[in-house]
Amino acid sequence: MRKRMLISVLGAITLVLAVVLASPAGQNPAASKPTSITVYKTPTCGCCGKWVQHLTSAGFAPVVNDLPDVGSTKAKLGVPSELGSCHTAVVDGYIVEGHVPADVIKQLLKERPNVVGIAVPGMPVGSPGMEQGDHKQPYDIIAFDKSGKTTVYAKR
């Protein structure tokens, strides 16, 4: 009787261990859900489409809004004109302007700084969506607050 009970207990322990080891370490199903990000762009912008692909590959779930002009959306959201680029996004209350790398967006969401958003002004070569082989131009990711004050958030 004791032997059967021991075998049953060992079988149950083995089953539990198999389930635990089969699932990715520390993975919470809610945590693996892609983060939604709303993107505003024009339908003909090729580099904007490549940036959206970059976000998708990095685990985001872009919701794309193709507009004939994104200027009024940028103004309504409060993007400083000197930080402008070809597309604008909103993620978890933050504005993301231009070709910001996905890892920097993830850093923003993790750190939750007291800013309105981050931006990559213009369209620097080598930024996500603006790749041209091995050619990369150094650029800054700029954080901005409600008053329009800017600081360098990250460098590439």
C-alpha cells in the first residue's frame, strides 16, 4: 500500500514538474499579450509601413490609421513642430513621433518618465524604417514635456 502511494505521489510530482518545465520560465500569459500602439500615417508612406513592421516584429500590436494628412493629428496631440517626422503614434498615454526604435518605446513604458512623449525628428538613415544597408547616421531620441521642453532620452 505504501509503495503504491509513493509511486502515485512521485507520478504527480513528475507531472507537475513536466508542466512547469514545459512553460517558458517566468512567463505570465497576460504579460505576453502584445502592447497596442495606435499609428497615424499617410497611406503612401513606405518608411512608415516599414516602421510599423518593425513594431510588429518587436511584439507590439499596431493599429494603423491612414490619413490624408497627419499634421492636424500631430497638432492636436501636442507634438512640437521642431520634433516632427512622417508618422505619429500613441501608446499607453505617451506620444511617439517618428522612427523611434521599439526597444526605446519599451524602455519608456517600463520607466514611465514624466513626459508627454518621445521623438526622432526627421528621418535619420539607419533608424527603424529608414534602413539603408550598413549606413547609419547617429541620432537622438528626444523626450518632450507639456511645455515643449526637450531633453535627450536616448542616443543611437
